[in-house]
Amino acid sequence: MKAKASNRLGNLTKSPIFQIVAAQFFATFLASALCLVFDRVAAISAVMAGVTCIVPGCYTLVVSLRPVIKGDPGLSQALRGEVGKFALTIALFALVFVFVKPLNVLVFFGTFVGLQLCVAVILWYGSRRLLKR
Amino acid sequence: MEELILVAGGILMGLGAIGSGVGIGVLGGKYLEGVARQPELQPMLLTQLFIVLALVDAVPIIAVGISLYMIFAL
């Protein structure tokens, strides 16, 4: 039982999607700390952007780690993950716009776009590492 | 003015959806092609598919976010 759990944890940390979510978490921390120097509302907006980006990312991570049935190409699993991520993101956006007031919109969207760009950065870093091999 | 904001939000969401729809379609087709050619690479390809799907999805998600802001907060 313990070995199975540690194996699962090993799979989780080795996944590139986990690396993306971890990078996004770190970027959120950095952005909110930077904003806290200037304005408290901006820092809260940066944290909200982080939550809006990281929670759907965690859902995608969980779906991607599910074992694939033999013979199934796994496309339905990928689509389920993406649709769930999209729905969660939209729900979180709506919740933030309705309930979080005051909100610094510029910081919110700036942080959100920056966090989405983390995916491109991780892809670029991974391809560079592959080329070096 | 409010009607125009709603129309602008709808156009923003729709155009983003068209782009991502084409992208996800091409991506899914290429993934199936790859799995059919080399089934032993399927787990690696699936992880890569998830990552690139996230990249393709980023633009419409941002568009939907901006349009939701226009609809709810403006």
C-alpha cells in the first residue's frame, strides 16, 4: 500500500504538467510579493489570477495521471481534461469578477497571461534540454 | 451601450473559440496519427498532448476572461 502511494507520488512529481503547475505556483508567489510592495489590492488580484490558473491546472494534472485502458488512444481523457479545465476557469473567472471587490484588473489579467506563458517557457526549456542530449 | 458591450463580448468569445477549435482539431488528428504509427509511444504522446492543448487553450481562455470582465464588471 505504502509502495503504491510512493510510486504514485513519484509519477506525480515526474510529470511535466506537475512542473508547469509548480512553475505557475512559484510565479504567482513572486508576482503577489512584488505587488504587495506597491499595493494590497494589486497583490490580492495577483493571488486571484494565480488561483484561477492553478486550480484548473491541478484538475488537468489529476486527469492526465489516470491510467489509460489498453487499446484506447486516450483522446477522450485529454478532451475531458481540457473541457473540465475550461469550465473550471470560466467558473473561477465569474466568481472573481462577482465576489472580489475591489479588483485591479490590469494586474489580474497581466498575471494571468504571464502564468499562461509559463507553459510556453516550460516547453521551450524542455525542448532545449532535449536538443542538448 | 450595454447591448454593444454584450455583442463585443460575444464576438470576442466566438473568434477565440474558432481559433482554438481549429487548433485542437489539428492537434487531435496528429496525435491519433502518431499513436497509430507508434503505439508504444502513446503515454509520452498523451502527456505532450496535454501540455500543447494547454498552450492552444490559453488564448481563448484569456479572451473569455476579458469578455466576462466586460459583461460582469463594465
